[in-house]
Amino acid sequence: MIRGIYDWTMARASHPKAMWFLAAVAFIEASVFPIPPDVLMIPMILARPWAAWRIALVATLGSVLGGCLGYLIGYGFMDAIGQPVLEFYGKAGAFDELAARFNEMGGWAVLIAGVTPFPYKVITIFSGATHLNPALFLGVSVIARALRFFVVAALLWKFGAPIKVFIERWLGLLFTLFVVLLIGGFYLLKYL
């Protein structure tokens, strides 16, 4: 099933309305869809390198707006469904503790999910469920998604097709290492 969705998504890259498909895929990927917008972005940028920045902007805006939908899903369903289930099992307090801990570092979670291969949709929904500060969520989402999509666009614009394999295999790992080093650096500054 995932392969069929992937193939369908890839076929949209050469469609005359590819930008609209990219916006839609980026939007729904941020809350429920399993295929990342990169699947469309890469062939679109390789076919039209002059439009790389516009393509990255569309992916960023679509993804951030989709992240807001994910936030609302978490916010609405947690109150309507999740909380009664937790109360039934006597675990409402446990979730409140988890939510408080998450919200202390929630901005980092959004950043990590926004730039690494970790599913951004999980954090968008969880951010809503824990009532993470919406302004913090939105601000970090814009930074993280722009960083991710504009780096991909820049690499493709500069190096073309030869960089595609690097992006698909290694860029997620490099973003992950970058975030680990960034957090480690802040930790060292705080505690040393």
C-alpha cells in the first residue's frame, strides 16, 4: 500500500499542477500522510532548478500549515477522546506529568522532528495534545521546516542530480547529528 502511495506521489512531480500537489502533500504529511514532500521536491527541483527556492517555500508553507492541523488534531482529540480514556484508567495524572515534561523541552522536540527523519506528524499531534505554547510551536516549525526544505533545495540547485543519492541516504543522518551537536552544545554551555 505504501509503495502505491509513493508511486502515485512520484507521478505528480511532472504534472502541470505539481506545485499544488507539493503543497497538498506537504500539508497532509505534517499530520497524517506517510510520504514526505521530499519525494516530490527532488524531481521537481531537478527538472526546474531555477524554481528551487519557490519549491522549497511551497513545501515549507504547506508543511507548517499541515503542522497546525496536526496540532489541532492533538488538541481536539486529546480533550474529546484521550482524556476520558486516561481518566477511566486512572492515568490522567500520568499524562499531565508527561505533558509538563514535554512542554519544558517541546520546542526542541519540534525542531528535531522538523529537520530529522523522525515523523514530524507525531510531534505536531503530541504538541497539540500537551497544549504546547502555540506561538512556540509555530515559530519553531517555521524554522525547522524551512531549514530542512531549503537545504535540500540549495543542494539540488548547486549540485544537481549527482547530489540526489546523498540527500536520500545521508541528509537525514546529518540533520540528526547536527541537532545532537546543537543540543549537546547548549547542554555544555548550561552545565559547564
